[in-house]
Amino acid sequence: MNENIEEKNITVNRKAQHDYFIKQKFEAGIVLVGTEVKALRENKASIVDSYAIIQNDEVWLINSNIATYDQGSYNNHEPFRKRKLLLKKNEIRKLKKAIEEKGNTLIPLRMYFKNGKVKVELALATGKRKYDKRESIAKKDLNREMQRKLRQN
């Protein structure tokens, strides 16, 4: 395995861990224009309300926001445009089959630089119901209380 893999997070979708059960994760490349990459280097992106769909055997990231680049001129990009994700054909086939099952969806967990290339970590996920969210919050609170008591002793 390559030892000098350098990763730098651009943006993380913290809401995803709260709203979804993560089943499986995939790493995907993303097709960008020049000003988008420059804006990402300044961490001007948000993937909180975004999701991915499969159309014509291609994966597309919908509703992701990459802010316009300040020094960009007339050829600046559209902030909320649909962006193509790059995955292997067998991964796309596997995702398509999984999405067809009831309740499954594709959501981005984080966007990051890996060896100079922008990558998106996609997750195959199922939505949590209200009682599941309450259960998760209760577990977090319990763990937090236990950590506090351990620190006090």
C-alpha cells in the first residue's frame, strides 16, 4: 500500500451521521471546472443537503454548493450545478441495484483532497426514523456523562 497518501478534508456532512444509518462507503472522483477547484482549495463548499442519483449509468451529485471563486471572471462556475461522480462500472451497477431497494439512498459524507485530486466519499444509507434519532442522542449523552465522571475521578 502507498505510504505517502495525503488527505485534506474540504467539507464534512455531519448531518448525515445523525439522519442516516451508513451501510457502505465508496470513494468517487468528481468532474470539476477550474474555478471550482480553486474555490475548494479555500474550503468554500457545502454538501449538507446534497445527494447522489444514477442516470443513464452515470452517478451525479445534486444540490452540492461550491461557492463562486472570488478572482474568477466571466467564466466562473454555477454554485449549485449538477456534478458528475466518477466510479467504476461494477460499483455503479452495485449501487444501482442497492438503491432500487426500498429506503436506500446515496449521500455524500465528505469531500476531500487526496494526492491533489478532489474526491467525494459517498455512502449507501438508509434514513433514520424519529425514534432512532432519539436513541442515538441518548447513547451519545450517556457516553458523555460516563466520560465526565471518569475525568472527575
